[in-house]
Amino acid sequence: MKFLKNAYNRIGKTLVRELKKELKDQGHVATGNLLNSIRAEDNKKGQLVIRALPRWKDVNDGQPKGTDVNELKLKRWFTAKGIDWRKDPFIIYQVNKAIYEEGTPTAGSFRYSKNGRRTGFVDQVMDRNRISITKETKNAIVLDWRDQINKGIEKVVSKSRNLKRR
């Protein structure tokens, strides 16, 4: 399965690079924790797995109206964005109220986006890469099968004096 493993390595690097770019372009990088958590792994079951902090789903899908954001998380977010919430502590209430009333993304958050999107960073990347991932995976599987068949034929030929490989 060396061809599939190599294909997963290439695909994983591409997906991680593009996911990080889309996340940045959507304006979701404050602390960099989510961005830096994105990684690709080839698990023991022969599957390519993309991992990230659990909050990737909230960033990708948005949050529904009625979401009450933890005040400490908002303070950390403001600090990471370089916003001094201590000068105007009321800003924490205002942002929390906007998220509670609108969900995320809020109407005001689109100013942080370079590409006009604030949700679907995973969906965008997967949609752009779906065909190339399928082709590369299929080709790698075919090459691995070919190798396995050739090894099997070589094994049979080497055990039989009457057969010769062409």
C-alpha cells in the first residue's frame, strides 16, 4: 500500500495548506490555535484523517441564534485581536448580545473576510479538491493492486520450474 500511503501524504499536505488558507481568508484567525491545530494523519486503518480543535465545527457551520458565549472566551478573543476590552467592558456584552440575537457569523463579522465567506471553510476546500482527491486515490489503489498481483505472480513463478516470467 505504498502508493496509497504516498498519495495520502500528498493529499493531506494539500488539504492542510488549503484549509489554513481558507480559514485565514475567511478572517477566523485570532489566537492561531485553531489554525495551528489542523493536521493530516494516516491512521492505522489506511484512512486519511484531518484533525483540528473541536471548535472547527462551530467556525465551519456557524452558531445558531440563542448561543450564549462564555465571557472569558470573548475576553481572550478580544485580546488576541488586539482589542482592549478593559477600556470599554460593555463591548463584551454587545458582542455576546449580537451572537445571541444573530448567531454566527454576525452581519458585522463579514468585514474580516477577504473572500466574502464566513462559514464553510472545510466545505469550500473539499469541493475544490474532491475530483483530484478521487483521481489520485483511485490511481494509487490501482498501482498498489498491480504491485500485489505482480508479487503474487512472481511467487508462483519462482516456486515452479516449468513457468517462466516474460
